[in-house]
Amino acid sequence: MAVNREQVLRSAAALLTRQPTATMDEVAKAAGIGRATLHRHFAGREVLIEALEELGIQELEAALDGARLDEGAADEALRRLVELIEPAAGLIAFLVTENQLFEGDVHEGWARTDARFAALFRRGQEQGEFRIDLSPAWLTEALYGLIGAAAWSVQDGRVAAKDFSYMVVELLLGGARRSVRS
């Protein structure tokens, strides 16, 4: 029986998002494969996490590409982006909080995606849509945090999945919009 690597990774991400300390045995069970099969594909937890990181970066880059970030108003580009990220939100939530990813060298994919998020926020600032007193780097981190919080809330059944994009974008923009003083 052929093992679908991406499905194994998605199963692992779903489990690890809920149970970050899950064992490789638990990951194998969640993926519907044996521990030996899991170890043939991923020699250990570190290798599995690195593969999850690669998948997460691919998902983020696909969302960034699909969102057409340079088209229209920055807030509308942000809405498109969050909608496209939603299917991978659990994986992104796990990766953003996985400490071992940030030991030593940071994967160049994070630098690429962070730069693209920051460019969107910078464009919104330059066009007068977003506050200028919050750095694009901070807005990027806040967006990651909101994506994770929304993913966990949906996963736990505390909020409706259909509200994911609305919750993330409205809370971020409510704090990021430039206020007009009279």
C-alpha cells in the first residue's frame, strides 16, 4: 500500500495542533499507518517537524500568490489572503508555536513569507489604510497569532468555522486601521 506523504503530514499537523507533545506512535495512529511506516518516511520527530514546516511554507506561499496582494485596497487583499490561508490554519498555528523551528537557522521560507506579509501591511500604511504606529513586522506576527487563535477556536467548537475569516480580519483591521481624528 502506497503512503500518501501529504496526507500523513496533514494528519500529523491536525494531531500536533491539538496535542503538541503527541508521540510518534500517536502520529502514526492518527495518520492510519504503523509506526515503522511513519519512521521510514520521517526518521524522527525533528524530520517530521521539518517536513511540516516545508508544507506550511508551501501553503502560505500558495495563499500569498492566490490573494493577488498588489490588487485593489490593502484591506481587501488581506481579506482574500486570510480566506486562502484558512484551510491550512491549523498547520500554520502549530508551526508558529513550534519552538524547535526557531532554534538555530530560520528557514528561508519564513523570511520570504514574512516579507510578503509585511509588504502588504506597508502598502496599506502608505495608502493611508493602516495605522503607521504599528510596524509591518508586528502586524505580521499579530496576523499569525489571530490565525492560530481562530484555528484553535474553530477546532474546539467554540466558534463557527464559517466565521474564521471574518473574526481574523475584523479583529486585526479593527486594531490596525488608521483612525481619523475630527
